[in-house]
Amino acid sequence: MDLNAQWAAAWMRDAAAAMAENRQRLIDLDRAIGDADHGENMDRGFSAIVEKLDADGVPATPSEVFKLAAMTLMSKVGGAAGPLYGTAFLRGSTAVAGKEGLGAEDVVAFLTAARDGIVSRGKAEPGDKTMVDAFTPAVEAAQTAASAEASGAETLSAAANAAEAGLAGTEPLIARKGRASYLGERSAGHLDPGAASTTLILQAAASAAGEKA
């Protein structure tokens, strides 16, 4: 599928399905080191995006789909995830504004802006045991793929695979940000729920583009 508005809408639907399917897993991950509300919040937020698309139709460009997603997540998702993912999609939408279809370099621009939005909002760095630990390797893998003349879909797949590896890498880390940081060394030995939801979101982007992540 071309990385157009229809793809962006399919991404949101695939992400919503992934959040519904993994709702309990995300709740369990968050119960271990957080508030146990991450799965519920992500499921509610992406379901609301799909409801908005169903009610209003698919916007003309990927950027407009991302902006719709950003505003919906900011208004519907509680805790830290709403503002963080909302900022990510809003920054990403700005990075690809006006484009009807996205190529590999546009995917890199979107992912970089989204990751930078999360960093600026949450003040987390790689190694802090947050969604940044999945997002940063995703950005780096996308940059590598694009520079090797991969397609947009292939670039998304590379990003999703790198995010999954980044998620696995959060298990031994000691959390330095968010509620998990209150646990100190007891936060080690658990996957970060934000990194898990980031991985699901990026896998949905790749699957919507026809690339199995």
C-alpha cells in the first residue's frame, strides 16, 4: 500500500486492534512497575481514533490523520501516555505536512519528529526505561534503511523490528523516569509498558503498509 491517507487510517485501525488484543498484557506490564492503567488507556485512546475516522471520514493526507490521532489521544488518554503520544503524532504530522504520500525519507522525518516530541515532553533519554528506549532504535533503523534506498514500507518494518529489540532491552534497566522510578532497583526485571505500546504502534504501521514487522 502507498503510504497515503488510507494507509495512515489503516495504521490507526491496526493499532487499535493491537491495543485491544494486548490490553491485558499492557495492564500487567504496568501493574508491575506503574499504575496498571496503560492498557486501558491505550485501548480507549485508539478506539476513539477509529470512532472519529468512522464518523468524520478519512482526511486527505497522512499528516491530517496524524493530527486527528494526536488531538484524540490528548483528550481521551489519561496518565502520561496521552500527552506523550499526542505530542509524538502532532510533531510527526507537522514533519510531513502537505504530503499526499510518504517515502522512506518522510518516514524518517515523521519518526524523528515524533521521538523528539516525546523526549521534549517527557525529558527521558535512552536507558531511562521508557518508550524512548523503543523509539530511538526505531528512528536509527529507519535512517539506516532509508539511506540504503529501502521503500517507505520497508523503512517502517525496519523501525518496528528495532523497536521490538529496544523493548526487550528495557527488561534489565532500572527506571529513571515516571512512576516506575519510585521502585528503584525493583524496577529491573520488567519490560517497560510504554516501550511495549510503542512497539505495537510501529508494528501496526508496518502491517498496514503490507510489511510484516
